[in-house]
Amino acid sequence: MKILLASSEVFPYSKTGGLGDMTGAMAKFLGRAGHQVGVVTPLYRGIRERFSGITKFDWYMDLPVGKHRVQAEVWTCEPHPRVTVYFIHQPGFYDRAGLYHDDNWEYLDNPQRFIFLSKAVVHLARYLPWQPELVHVHDWQTALVPLFIRHQQTHEGWWNAPGTCLTIHNLGYQGNYPPTVYELTNLPRDYFHMNGAELYGQFSFLKGGISYADILTTVSPRYAREITTPTFGCGLDAALRARRDALKGILNGIDYEEWKTVNNPYLRNSFTARRLAGKTEEKLALQKELGLPANAQVPLFANITRLTPQKGMDILLGALEEMLAADMQFVLLGSGYRDYEEAFHHLGQRFSQKAAVRIGFNQELSQRIEAGADFYVMPSFYEPCGLNQMYSQRYGTIPIVRATGGLDDSVVDPSNDPKKATGIKFNEYSVRALAKAIRKALVLYQNPPILRRFRVNGMKADFSWERSTEQYSEVYAAVLKARNPIST
């Protein structure tokens, strides 16, 4: 199958969160499964300097964005067999300090930046010599691609237009703008209505994708169900219920070639499910690195996250205020809302012998934290998929999660299956419920045989991209069969 992926971030070239991890791994494993894969993403500042092998492609674009025309070059590289990355080189849009914002202020021209990216994706999909059969776009930044393809198919003679798939990674981010922004698409008003790209009077990138993509996916089965409800639908639940038959949840995979416990360049010690001694050594080394008392007997809890309300930072702060009185340690690595950054910074100062707080992001340190911690705390209010709970299990670190979205799909609580348990779940979104879950973890830590069983179960769980790739391949095949039932 010939597949063109499109995303505003793709690891290792660009990343702010799980979107980049997912699209980078997906491309690699789709190629490994035998598909021909193209990936379209912006050429952000510093990419050419950091990665060798990126060369200029014999391709030039001149596309309308409202009343103006925007030009761009295309640069390419081939990081994996059967995978080509097409970087859109438009310095005025993408040569910036951040991907979406600078100092927490969104770029005012983000609508132009991502309308242009979407048009560039469609341009490549239509004119690349290898003719993609399906275009798979991710989140609001490229969600208009299915709408542009639909228009060109029905009004501009693109009779063999590819099928389209939109993956919603987080429904809370929709790309909603004033209705005047719709003019930047250069489309007729035919698509700006309640069953199209209009959402409560605004122009919604994501709503456009939801309305016009052939199939919709989310990054976990439970999240696919949750977003059709008013509680988690973020104002789009009615639109998603209308397309329930086209909506499917597929749990993200993780790249075991990046997240591994043996021969990992970021770790000081290797360990396996059979030989866990190296994990203890990683814990002691991590405690020393972060300035905590090095003691293998003290349970070490961790969190690596964006500091936002969605991630449960309010109840985590409340629970830690109570639980750090116990014999435990806590490590946090993350950045986000300034109030949360300051609150965790003060927590680290007040509990300097029990809590280590690092504001920012560090890929190497994040792996050492995952490997060295005993428990990973993930109390999200909602979580479309989540990756850290899966990374944690791979590293023998026991996740403590709220039973929502992908957290519920990927963690087995003792109440679900005592013999196959991999973590601890709680349901109520409250300080009390999280503190109770942490107390359960402290009790578990005092029972080494059961603790080891949890760890081994998690390390043996299959969250591989091979599994996810097979499910996506089935979705793609279904789209192509529905569009062209005779030839398939």
C-alpha cells in the first residue's frame, strides 16, 4: 500500500509530546511492514543542522493562502527502508524558536502556517509520481487535508484522489478561529456549515477533518468511546456521534528500539525481566544524579509530563503534600503552566531530601527516570492514550493511573486480574483517591514477591508498534475497499 502521512511534528526531527513520537514510529514500522510511506512535515529551525542526509528535492510550490501566494521548497531524507520524509521549507512560517508558540504565546499566524502545510500535503498527494493511495493526517494542524482533497475530487477533476484517515490525538486542541479565517482556505462557503467546518460560529480545523475524512481514529479504544460523550467531547461529541460508524480506537505502540533496557546509551546499567539487579543500580545512580539520598529501600515515585490541568497536576500536588510525610521519594521532570512550575519548584525546596524537581525536558534524563523509578504516577483528568505508562511497564516501573482513556486500556489493576496485574488504577478524580493509590503502592513495595510479579508482567506486555501497525493496515484496507470495491 502507498501511504502519505502528515503531521506538524515527527520524531526525531521535531517533538513537543506524544504526537511526534507516534508519527515517527508509525512511519518506520509501516515501512517495515512493506508499505511505501511518505511523511510530510515542516522544516523547522535547526533540523538541517542537526540531521545529515537531508537534501533539496526537485520540487517547488506556489500556493494561495487567502489573497496571498506562498512559495516553498521541499527537502527530503530517507531515514528507514521504504520511508521518505518530505520537509516543507517555508522559512517565514517555520524558521522560528518554537513549533506553535514562543514563551507560551501562540503564533498569531498559526492559521496561515497550518493551512499552508495542509495545502502542501494535498499538492504532494496529487502530484508525487508514486501516487499515494491513502493520506493519513494527525490532529488539527493537518486536519483540513481531507476537506481539500474532497473539494479537488468533486470540483477539480481529481478522479483518483486518495482515501483519507484522520487521527485525533487530543480532542482538546481543535484549531478554532474566527469565521474570517475560513477565507484563507480559498474554498467556497459550501463547507462552512454545522455539518462541515463550522463549530458554534467559528471555523474549526479539526471539525473540518472530522466531517470530511473517510475514517477517523483515536489513540485508544476507550478514548474513542469517551469523546462521543458531552463530558469528554469538548463540544464535538455530536459531530463524533454522527460519525460513530467511521470512528475506531487503536492503542498507540511504543518503539522498543528506542525504549529498551539492554544496551541503551542513555542508561548506565542493563536489566531484564529475569535479571532486575541493574534496575536497582539505575535507581541508586538516579538518586545521586538528582541530589536525593541514595537508598534502594526507599520507594521512588516519578512523573514526566506537561504541567497542565489535563495531566492532573492539581491533585498530584495535593496528594504529594500529604504523602511526602511517608518514607518515599518523588521525582518530576516537566514544564508547562508557570503556576504549576512554581508550585513544584517550591515543593522541591520544602522537601529537598524527598523530592527532586527539574523544569524543562531532557530525553536522556527521561529514560533514566523511567528506568530508575519504582512507580510512575499519571493522574490525568483525561488521557487519549498516554505513552509513559507503557514506557514505565517496559522498564519495570509500576504505573499508578486514573482509569481513563488509554491509561485504562493499557494498565491491568489487581481488581481486573490479580495474576496479570501491571499497575494500580483509581477512578475518582480527587486528591483523596490519588493519595489512596499511592498508599497502595507503598504497601505493595513492602511485598517483594508481588512487587516483582507486577514488574515482570509489565516488562512482558506487548505494546509494540507491530501490533498497532497491523490494525492501521486493516483500517487503510477497509477505506480503499469502500472507495473502490470492484478493484479490491
